[in-house]
Amino acid sequence: MAGTVSHLKDLDYSVVQQCMHCGMCLPDCPTYDATKLERNSPRGRIALMRAIADGELEATRTFGEEMYFCLGCLACMTSCPAGVNYAELFEHARAEVEAQKVLANPKRSFIRRWTIGWLFMDLKWLRFVGWWMRLYQRSGLQRLLRAVGLMRLLPKNLREMEAMTPTVQPKFSAAIIDETTPAVGEKKHRVAMLVGCAQDLIFSDVNRDTVEVLAENSCEVHTPRNQNCCGSLHAHNGEWGLAQQLARRNIDQFPPDDYDAIITNAGGCGGHLKHYAKLLAGDAKYEARAHAWDAKVKDVHEWLADIGIKIPKSNGSETNVTYHESCHLCHGQGITKQPRELLRAIPGVTLTELPEANWCCGSAGVYNITQPEMAGQLLRRKVEHIKTTKSEVVATANPGCLLQVQNGCDREGLNIRVAHPVTLLAEAYRREK
Ligand code: SF4
Ligand code: SF4
């Protein structure tokens, strides 16, 4: 592999050597819990990464498969007493896998080129695909094909994927959110709203709810058109260079000095958006601006807790709600109490703690597509815990979790709604009016 970039060898060695092999992260790692194999544990994976960084091991196909068997859930970071930055190691390890092409094959390369390399680099094409999907779903064609059993002719993995296809929203964010939404009452803050990529297609309603909630809390909200993906998909899948391109575009589109905060409502995006300075380290033009950017990016729950939530006055009906934590919100950003406080602030809501609330639901980006077996195990475990809470609503703050948990509940025939906490708050404000 002479001549190719080595992301692990080039990584700051203080990050590579942090692990002291204590094993305290092992009980919290979902893949280790499932297999009890050291190689499927954080400690085992870090040992492999370090061996490559030390030049004792070459990146191989087995190494690549191991890095993609890891969920990237970052539960190991929460439990690690030594403060190992597994997020950074994991991103560099996957970048190493891609740089050394140890998993490359024509089908995989084709899919990656057209999705990560094209659709998610220029969101007008993603919206174009979303528009056709919406037509397919709303014209009745999808229902017809399912009813006549045509889907049964598909290979098992495609059939399962088709069954999980999310419903595309009737309108995308730009059609339901103004470029500038004034604050309700006195304006105290000026914020920008990130609408996301898949989030814009599948949960534009959650984006609208977020803007409404921000406006209710004295924020003037700017939602620029033609936004870019945050790049987490790229960074988590080893495409470091593409993630850097997207970070630069976002900083240009949302100059940090123009806003009090740059708001995201997706746990998975927020975990990545707050680390542009690391991504753009050494970039003479962008590094300083990336530091300013990182300081301004706020998860919506975090921001509302910072400025103080306006408590809705409405008397909603009594609702039993439980809360599933997005991995990158709790383990990646350390945001755990703010979403719970927001839910408790809604009149009528009783919050019941979910056992293993911070255990991954198996969504993990595209993990439920690439590793359906492990993802399915995790989802079944999650749904069993949800049942014990006897909740009518599961609140969760990441598009992947919203889809995954709703799919799991629907498959079991449970009459449970899965909703973003901010949606529940927006509904409470609307009831006031
Ligand atoms: S990120 Fe999650 S799956 Fe991967 S090693 Fe850490 S705890 Fe295990
Ligand atoms: S990652 Fe942290 S908790 Fe896990 S073995 Fe290393 S030092 Fe211990």
C-alpha cells in the first residue's frame, strides 16, 4: 500500500495511545454484548487500530469488516475513565479502510459513488429523488405493488429494505418554513436553522416544529435555502475529503458571527457539526472560522435549556411518554437531561424512564441496512423495553432513531407514536392558541 495516505499512522499519537486496556467499556458495547468476542469490543478495535498506526499490522479485509461491524454508537466513550476519544479513532479507522480499499468491490464502489459521493453532496439531486419517491408513494403505485405481491420477488435484503422505506413528506422544508421567521413577541436571539439532508425529506414537519418552538422562545430564525448535508454520513463512512468540502460550504453559508446560535435538531448531525475545527485543522482559510462555528452549533434542546424554555400554558390530555436517547446526542454530545426537562415542561406529559434508554436502537446511520441482523437484535431489545413502560409515545431526537423505533413498534403491532420532543412541545404551544 506504499504511497497511499494512512489515516491511522498520521493521526495524533496521543489519541492512538490513550486506551489503557482496563475493559470498563466492554459491558456497555452492544456488539461485544452480543458476541462476547474481544475483537468486537472497543478495547479490541482500538488495539487493532493501534497496531496499524504502529506499523505492526496492515489494514485487511477483516479489519475493514470489524470497523463496519462497530455501530459507531460511542457508548464506549461515556463509560471510558481514561477519556479515550473513540469518535476520532473510529472516523480515522474507517477512513483508513476506504483509503486502503480493503472492502472495495464494484457493487460497493458504485453504491458509494452515487450516494455518498453524489446524492448527499448536492442536495438538489437528493430532493429530486425524494420527489419521485413521494410520487411513487402517493400515487398508490407502492401500495399496488405491495398488494399484488410483487415485492416478494425481490431478494430478501431488498425486500426488507423496501419494507423500511420511509414516507416522504408532502412538502420539504423550504415549502413550509419561511427564510426568516420572526420571534413571537420580543426578539432576544438571532439563530440559524439547519434543515439536514434526509431530515428535510422525511421529517420536514419536525424542522417546521423546531422553527415554531424557537420563535415561541424569542428567537428570530433564519433558514437559508439550498443548504448542504452536514457531512456526518461522509465522515462516518471514511470519506474525510468530502466531509471537509461540506464543512467549508456550511461555514460559508452560515457565517458564525452572524448568529447567536446555529441550531440542529438531529442528534447524529449535531455530534459531527460540533467538530468542524478538528476536521479542518491545518486549513489556513477555515480553521479559525471552524472554531467559531463549533462554538455556535447547538442542539435545539441544549439551546432551549440555555435560554430557558417558555412553559406552555395549555392543558394537554394526560400522556405517558418515554424517552429513547439518540447515541450521538447522549454519548457524542453529553446531552441527556435537557430533552427530559423539555418533555417534563409539557403540561399533561408524564415521563417514564426507559430501561437502557441510551443503548443503541440499531439505526446507527445506515447500519440497519448494512448489518440488518445485529440491527434487528438491537431493535427487538429496544421494543421489549418500550413495552415495559406502557407508554403511548416514545420521544427521540434523531431521524434514524425515529424511523427505526417506529418500524420496530409497528412490526410488533404496538399502537405507539414515535415523535421528536420538539414536536410535542410545538403541539403544546399550538394548543394554547
Ligand atoms: S462505538 Fe459502540 S459498537 Fe463501537 S466499540 Fe464503541 S460501544 Fe462498541
Ligand atoms: S477504551 Fe477506555 S474503558 Fe475501554 S479499555 Fe480503553 S481505557 Fe478502558
